[in-house]
Amino acid sequence: MRTSIATVCLSGGLVEKLHACSDAGFDGVEIMDADLIGAMESPEEIRALCARLGLSIDLFQPFRDLEGVADEVFADNLRRAEAKFDVMQRLGADTILVCSNAGTATIDDDEVAAAQLAALADAAAQRGIRIAYEALAWGRFVDDYRHAWRIVQRADRPNLGVCLDSFHILSRGHDPAGIEEIDGEKIFFLQLADAPALDMDVLSWSRHHRLFPGEGDFALTDFLAHVLRAGYTGPLSLEVFNDTFRQTDVVRTAGHARRSLTWLADRTAAANGWTDDLLGEPQVARGIDFVEIAGADLTAVDETLELLGFAFGGRHRSKRVRLWTAGEARIILDEQVRDETPRLTGIGLMVDDADAAVDRAVALGAPAAFRRTYAGEQELRGVASPDGTVVYWSDRPADTSWITEFEGGSPGSDACASGVVDHANVGYRWQDFDEAVLFASSVLSLTTQSSADVPGPQGLVLSQVMRTADGVVRLPMNLAPPTAPVPDRHVAVRCDDVVAAARAARAAGLDFLRIPTNYYDDLAAQFDLDPALLAELRELDLLYDRDGSGGEFIHFYTPTIGGVFFELVERRGGYDGYGAASAPVRLAMQRRASA
């Protein structure tokens, strides 16, 4: 697999972009005309820089509004093209992208379009240049790749072919199966982009909302399979217009982009039984082994867990690390850091083959994480996620591996004896969210369950749940509004009787997050609750939700400690959500408590 990326995908100047592309491991680039125009370096200097960085210049783009015009307009278009051919020869680029006319076309005649493209191809042939003709989704007369291919066939020039762009094809709902009817040698270039399913004009959708593969709703593995079966042998290239990526760190975004192509090639190979570009088999998590909270002083977290009824699992024999457990729920407290603010810093996952999970993650560009291990201790291998949270994998039962390294434990409350980590709720800045989604799907092998907009005191919070199919690992991911602080993270522990756990914690002296009386008045209006249950919920500051099938969700929250808090939950009758209807109340009360 050869990989390429359009420089428009990245922030910064052209030289910065080229260095980032090389560092990320791309083989080549598409040079955007606007990036070159805005660069102080000459085309010769850019050509030399690409050579030093090991980057081929795979495409020069775009050339717009060529065909379907009157003779006098076309004569001027040829003049413009000759000037761009001069630039391409100075760059050392041999393929130019020509978009179907969206602005000046006045003649809806395939014969005219073919003749004009043929004339352009003849002029380009004298320079050793190829023309890749692309049907824009908003082209005036040509907006379908199959139409573009018919025009290319009619023009019949050896240096004229098509460029296929997944966005232009899939956004219009065109069937990509027809790609296999195109001669593979005439597919001169391939551009890939994902996108969310949006109901808006296609030009705005394209210019502002494209995503890297694996982050949106397009069936890109099917699309790529059609292209490869047609016989395409060129690079897989990314062309992603996105307002966020144009502002984020160029090096990080380039690495993010490269991971998306590795994921796409791997999933396409796996879906078709191919061996080329196939990574190791994804290791789907069988459960959450532990969560880790780090901070310079975690005494307040110790106190909260004890009042919740967790059992003290002991101190690590060689590190400033402690363990708390509630049944199968294990929380590690790590004081080997200088950061004063407690925060969720690690998640351990149980898989069948831990080494295979790490090797696959590294192949996808995730950096290996260092963890100091002494003689006789289990080596837990892991990688850093985009925000720095470390994911560890283990294929050995905890009670026969790392848990034996903790000494001096004591029992906890019977109310938490049935505990298991239900979900870990994580928050991200607006510029990190898409990358985090790709990490969760590609590296952690999680799939999207649902998404919802949750009203908060400072705007809507997008909550997207990533999970395993069986729900043993659930990762709700929260995107804060751009001007709002990143949502605090929390660990939700599920037990068999949350009311009993709440009573025991309240009796032990734990203050819960206070819930307003108005919330319970609203519950009475929404649901026909037993008055005794409603009184119990009100008394204990418990929250409640019910789904359409009658499943129920009862839960409560602890106060926030630094950047983390805890939630105890009980699921009844197959309830599979997260109490989203109660989230606005929780966000409002947390903001009030922190004021």
C-alpha cells in the first residue's frame, strides 16, 4: 500500500505540512495549488524538499471549470492550463486533477466536453503530464463518476483518466459497484474521505465536514474494495476538508491521518480475505481489567472509595500505588506523578492475546507506553491514546497476575460485592474528538452504539458511546462545546442493589451529588412511579430512567475530586442506556458545586 495525502488536510505552511507528512510515514503528497502559491519557496525548492523527505508528488490540484464552455472561454482555459503545466514541470509532478465544471459550464453536451478534455490531454502529453478527470458532486453537468468515465472514454486519450473521490460518490448516494466496470489502468488517482450523515447542501458538507476514514458513516471498506477489484494500483490518498483539522497541530493530525489509512486498508483486506495490508487479528476486549487514577495526593479518592464500600486491595510492594476493589471492579490509585489534580489516566482491558493487541496498536501508529516493571512483576504492555490516557492489555486473570503484587488489603461493604466496571466516561476537547473516535474503533476495536446531544450549562455536550458488541466494555465519549471546559471523567461501577449501596454509603458519611427537588417532581410527571420508590429516590439523591421496553436505570454520583468522580449504577430489565435524560441535571449540579 502506497499512501498519500492532500496538503489541504493539514494546518500550517507548505513546508511544515511536508515535514509532518514525512514524519507520519506517508509515501507521497497531493500539492494543493493554494498551498504552493502561499509558500515563499519556489517550485524547485519544494521539489527538492520532497525528495529529501522521501515524498513523491503524486498529484497537483485542482484545475477547475475547464470543459462545457464556448470556444473563446476554452481558449483561455488552455492558456491557464499551460501556465499550470509549467509549474508542474518545475515541481516534478506528472498528474493534475481536473474537476468537472461547476461554475462556467454553459454547454450540456458530452461531445463538447470530451473534445475539450481531449485537447487539454493533447497539450499535457507534450509535457509528459496526465489528466485525472473528477466528477464533482456539485458539478453543473457532470456530477456522477460514471458520467465522467463515459466522457473520458469518448475523448480516448492515453494520458486522460478518471480520479475517483469517495466523498463525491458516496455523498450523492451513487452505487460504487460500477467502479469495477472501469479499466483499472484508467483510474489515475483515488481520493478518500469519510463523513457523518448530514442533511445539508453537498458543497458545505464537503468543504467543512469531511473526516478521516473510520470516523464517519460512509461504507469506505466496500468502496475501496470496488476500486481495488477494478485494478487500481496507485496510492491511497486522503483529501479531507475539515475546519478542525486545519487548526490542530500539524504533526499530530498527520499521524492521525496516517492511522486512518492503515485501519482502512486492514479492514478492507479482512473483509475480502486478502493478505496484503492485513494487520494482526483485532483483539476484542472481554472485560475491563482495571481503571487507573493518578495524582500527587489521592487521599480524598481513598476516602471516597472507602465510604462507597470498596475493599482496600492493598499497597503495591514496590510503587506508590494502591488498589481498591468492588467485586470485579478494580481501581488503581497511582501517586507516582507530580500533577496535583486527580484524573483518570489508564484503562486495563482483558483480551485473549495481549501481545497481539499491543502489536496491532503500534502498527496503527499508537505510541508504546513505558511502565516501570521490577523482577517478579507482571509486564503490562500498553499504548498511549491521543489524549495521553494509557490503555493496557492483559491475557491473564488479575487474581493470578498483577493483583498479587498488592499487599495488606482489607474487606469492604457487602453492598459492593457484586461490583463490575460498567463504563468509563471520558471527555475531550473539540479538536481531539474525531481522533479519539478513530483510536477507539481502530486500536480498541470498539463500535459506535449511539450518540446524543446533552444540554449543559455551557452548551450542548455531544456524547457518543463506543463499546464492544456484548457491552462488557463501554466508553461514552463526551465532546465539550468549544468555549466550555473539558468534561470531568468518571468511572461507573454497576452493582446488584444500588439502593442498598447508596444507603450504606450515606450511613458511612458520604455526601452524594445533590439533586434538586424539581428533578423528582419531573420524574413523577414522566413516569408512573410507585410513591415509595419516588420517595426513596428523593431521599438518597438517586437518579432514574426507564426505556421503552420497561428496563430501568438507577444511579447516583459522588462529588468531583479534581478531574474525576464516581457513579454507582444498577441496570434492571435489560436497560442498555446511560441515563442521558438525567445528564443535564448532573452537569448543572456539578457546575453549581464547583462554583
